[in-house]
Amino acid sequence: MDNIKETTNSKPTSEKNLEVSITIPTYNERDGIEDQISCIFKSLDKAGIKGEVVIVDDNSPDRTWEFCEQLKSKYNLMVIRRPGKLGLASAVIDGFKASNGDIKGVMDADGSHDAAILPDMIRAIQAGECDLAIGSRYIPGGGTKDWPWTRIFISKFAIMLGRPLTSVRDITSGFCLFKKEVTEGIKLDPIGWKIVLEIIIKGNHKKWKEFPYMFRDREKGESKIGKGAVIDYLKHLIKLWKYMGENDIKRV
């Protein structure tokens, strides 16, 4: 997007040495963002993996972007401050475009995605086991912590609606990594926030694999998902269904 304002990285890492770039979209995440960044780098450092985290902030009133700028002295960060609240999915896409790693990915800012499984996901991609690695709550070993039955029902019903599109078990996941070639030359334009589903359907991948993790609700800040999320999700499914038909794509 032309209106991105990108700050310089004060802890540059050679692009040739970067194995992974993880985009985190933010809006009013100042209180908890360092916890997630720290967990990511602890997991990568322990496995000897070189990476960067790309923060894409929609000009948060709590100045998340400014706080992340200050964290550059401790972590290998790129911080992108956008002029306003332009949306989670577009923030992720902008992060993908700006990032430098051979493997790209997306995680939430609130700590709900478990950074401990990152090395397994990265090594699987590097070993050729898959082109797209998806963090999954709905395969053996995965799950959700302290969810009420209503939320579990809504989540699983949403996944059921997407079954005709893909056999991925957790199609509403917001956590994935992929070879950079997976999104090259394709237009990502999801309705709503389901960027991972968009990549599953449109991406240039031959093999995908799900990795189990335990989803944990945020402990700091507030959820950004509004009441229109369900409608956006349904519109997105219809749009992807039409895309598959127009491009003669079978169930992924």
C-alpha cells in the first residue's frame, strides 16, 4: 500500500541469513506485545533459527508502534506504522511484502498462538515436508483452553461450513508459516480477517501440514473481532468458492 510508513530497523540482520519473518498485526496491543515477541525469539534462539518479527500497527491510540520501536534494542524487529485502522488482513499482507525471510508467517499479538511450535513448523518446511505449515487447534494434541461451549460450537460450525473448500482441520486458524514462493504472484484480498484460509485456497503450495498447539485466550488487551465477523466470514467463503470454480481448483 502506498500509504505505509516504514521505520528503519535498528538491529539489522543480513537478508541472506534470515530464515523466517513473522508478521504480527497490532492495534492497541502495547500492554502485551512484548510478551509475544519475547516468546517468539526465545523459541527461535533456542533452535538456532535466525528470524525477524514485523510489527504492522494501524496507528494505535495507545502508541503500540512507538513502544515497539523502543524494543528494537532488544529484538530484531521491523516496525510499520500505518496511518489509520485499515484492517487486520491488509496489515498482514503489508507485513508479508516488507519482510525478508525465506519463510514468512503470521501470528496474533495477544499470545494465543504458541511460539514453542515454531521450530517444528520451520524445520518441516525446510526439510520439504510441506510448503505451508498451519498451527491447528483441531488435530490430536491441539485444543482450546477455558472456552465456553458456545464459543466451541461457533468455531466448529464455522469450520464445518468450510469443509467443501479444504480438508484442513483448522481453517479458521490465524497462525501459519509458508515458503515465500507460496504467495508470490497471487492476489490476497480476503474479506474479514481469515488470511490463512485465503493462503490455503490461493497459495502456490503443493503440500500443507497442520501442527497442534493449545490456543489460549488473551490475558491483556481486548479482542478486536467485532459483530460483523460472522457475516464477513460467510462472504469470504462464498468468494473463495467462486474463485475455486472460476479457476478449476479442486478441494485443497
